[in-house]
Amino acid sequence: MAVPSSRAGERLQPLRSAAGAHAAPLLALGYPVVMVSLIEGLHARPVDFAGDTSLRADVDRALPFVIDRARSQTRPLVWSSLSRPAVLDALSGPLRHAMSLPVHGPGVVFALVTVGGMPAIGADGLADSLRVMRDVGGAVLDELAAVFDPRPTLPLTKCQTETLRLLAQGLAQKDVARRLGISVTAVGRLVSRSMDRLGAWNQTHAVAKAMLSGQLRTSVAGE
């Protein structure tokens, strides 16, 4: 599922309205800043901002660098560990510490949930914070699926089918790369493109959808 670029603002309005309620549990954890962004490829759209609006400019200035780092990983990003000038500038004022968690959807779509403020985020309550952030990101992606019609499943290429077939057998991406004689980065690209074609949320979902659609059933059964 890809978010259509045309009329995106109009069609995202129901999502923004629904997402506003999700900031409350994060604000209750003591964060003066909560921001939810929806990223599709190179396009980033704010879904919700709550808390201290005087920090909005600092967040906006730093967020592009955080988004760029978040595209390739699923673990949380602690802004104070990013040595980008715009990030450091944002953290030199009232916003002393911030953390963002990317929650990936299908293809190149993901929700970035951001919290921050002062003092620094410590170990106490970190697990609860990440759980709530993950719930918020998941809820936004669920609502996105309700707002936009899912794109129909597209046929996989031979390379994509073979990659998912090997993953379905339990191989890790590095083992798939070794088996196919390509780089791990190339395997990652094949998986990402397969997810996009299938409208899958993650690698496991892509394998499941490929099997359910019949594109893997015969090849896996024959092994």
C-alpha cells in the first residue's frame, strides 16, 4: 500500500483527527513534546503535535535528520546521539533530549513517533515509553489502512520470489545473500520491494502474503 500523493492533505485529515487522542498517554509519561509524523518515501507529513508548542520550531528543524536515520532501522533514535548541527541546535535550547521510534508499515511507509523535553530521558520508564510509542505508531498505521484503500497485490519478480522462498525456509538475510551470491544490501532491497508489491507491513507479513497468494506455495512445498 502506497499513500497517494494527490489530495494527500485532504485524505489525511481523518487520520490527523483520530491520531490526536494518541498523544495523551505519552504526555502522561511526562514528555512535554509529542510528535507523530507519517513518512512515505521522501515525503514526510505531520500527523499530530502535542505539548509545548514553543519547542515546535526546534523539533521541525531537527526532524529531517532524524527521519533520514530512521529510514533504515527499527530501533529508537536518541537525538543526543546524532551529531548533526541542526539536531545539536535543537537540543541546545529548552529541548535538551529527544527520542524517536520508527514504526514501519508497508514498503517505504512508516510512522515516526517522537517524544522529548527536559531533563534527559533516563532508564526509568524507558520500556513503558517505547511500548506506548510503538502502540501509537501502530495505531496510526492501522488508521492509515482504514483511510486509504489497500493497493492490490502485484506479482513478484523471479528474484523477489526466490528471496522470499528462502526466507520462508527460515534463512536469515545474510544466509539468503550467500545462497544467491549477492550482497545483504541487495537482499534488503529485494525484500523491501516485495513488501511494496504485496502491501506487506514487514518481512514476515510479506512471506505470509506471498504464500497465501499462491506465489510461494508451490516452490516451498517442493523443497
